[in-house]
Amino acid sequence: MQQPFADLTPDLILDSTEQAGLIATGTLQALNSFENRVYKVGTEEGAFAIKFYRPGRWTDAAIAEEHAFTQALVDAEIPAVAPRAYGGNTLFHRAGYRFALFPWRPGRTGMLETADERMAIGRYLGRLHMAGHGRFHQRLTLDVQTFVDPAITTLAESPFLPSDLLSPFRAIAGQLRDAIRARLQTAAPDILRLHGDCHAGNILFDGEQFAIVDFDDSLNGPAIQDLWMLLPGDRTEQEEALRALLVGYEMFQPFNRRELVLIEPLRALRLLHYNAWIARRWHDPAFPRAFPWFAEDRHFRELVSLLQTQMERLDAPPLLAGALD
């Protein structure tokens, strides 16, 4: 199988930068990205991040929705990073690749350690969801049919799944599937346009300001999807963090407390989807290098155990259970 970024050479990256109206200085640094390929590139206007989209993943229309959403957030003074436009375009094509350039935002990730920091991000997410009312038309919706069913099929057919685990895996994955679907139906959340992959690694802090980056997985879904991945540690720590996030969030946007019951189902969905993502991308040489443990028998035994534990967690009271009253 053809490697998806096999022809992406330094010369092509620099030529692409100049195609988008910037004069490259020749400085180029590969950044940590697996789904796409992202580089910090020096130009006479300063540093930019150039992102080459994985071939075949999104349509041009779906990428255009991502770009329009981030620009709307920037226009609303929400600290997202929108792509640079040139000649009226934000998406460019070269040598079979699609790419966009984003202003460089320095900062460290994972800097959500205090209640004040979490309240600040909660405020930004509340405003983001205010801007996110309505739906994407070309992007995915977070549901069982789109995320859980394909993941179960992919993992069940993986050559790395030991044969003696196929039946236990199908059984527990099927139980989780039914539980996730039931919880989504019971909660009946409002569906918004979301960041979609809002974890601490996608929030930058430069010592003064936060920036929310990487809207590549933006989708339609419930508000809690943009909150739960920011919750650290054990239950007590998660509840403390969630309280702070919601204090900031509700300064701008009411939060539907029924969505608290979705945290553990969405955690189960992500566990299945994440492992299936690695399986689907295994032909990309970056994935065996980054995730060598995925091919080990032990990993799938641990995965089945994690799925069983996650099923048990679905029976526990949700975080901030008193807030449901």
C-alpha cells in the first residue's frame, strides 16, 4: 500500500508555502502529528504552521467547514487559530496534497492545573459553543453508527487480535455499544458544532493567553464532548476540575446537566475509536514507530480488560451526580 505522505519532501513543503503567498526562508521543523503532517515553516512574515491533510480523509467541503468555523471563532474573539487566506482561499492543492497555513502560536500544552485556568478555558468553551449552535453539513456526527460500529468491526478484523480474544472482545464491545446508544438516547443532548478533540494537548498557553488549536476533528455532538477530556486524575480530581470548567462555561452558555451521564459512555467510545484509528493507519510507517505496543498480544488482552472495567464504570453515579437534580 502506498505510504500516504511518501512524496512529501522538504522542497515540496517550501514550494507549497510560497504557492500560498509567503516567501519561505528555508527554516523547516517537523511537528508531532500522526493523522496529518504538520511543519513549522519560516517565512519573511514570521513563522507559520503548514498542515498537509491526510489524502482521502476529508472532502474539500468538509475542510472548508472546519476553516469557516475557526474563522468565525476568531471573528468572535475566541482564541482559536484560523488558517491564513490568500487569493480568497484557505485550502490549497499541490502534487496531490491539500494543505493550509496557520499563524504560528507559541506555547506549552497541558497547562490546566488550577481552578482559575480551568475557569478560563470553561469561559472560552462556553463562547465556542455559543458560536457553535447549528450543525456542520459536511462533517461527522458523534454517534454509535459513525464511531462505535466501524471501530468494533475494524478491531475484530485486526490481525493483531488474538483468536482466543475474538469472542470476549465482541461480547464486551457489543455491551458497550448498546449502553452508549441507550445513554445518548436518554440524555437527548442538544447537538452543536464542536472542537471534537478538546484535550489538554490541543490547548496552548504562552504564559499570558490560551489558544485552542487543531480543529481537524471538529464535528457535531453534545457539549460535554469538549469538556470531559480535560478532566484529570481520580474521581475527586475530575469533579473538582469539572466544577471549575462549568463555572466558567455557564458565564456564557447554559450547560445541560443531563449530559453528565455521557462522560463514561463517551470515554468508552473514544477507547474503541482510538484503537481502531491505530489499526486503520498501521500501513503509515509513522504508526508502527509511534505505537509499537499495538502489535503485541498483551495490548489486546489489556484492551479487553479496560473495556470490561469501562462497562462497570457506566453503572456508577455520574460525576457531580447531585447536579442532576
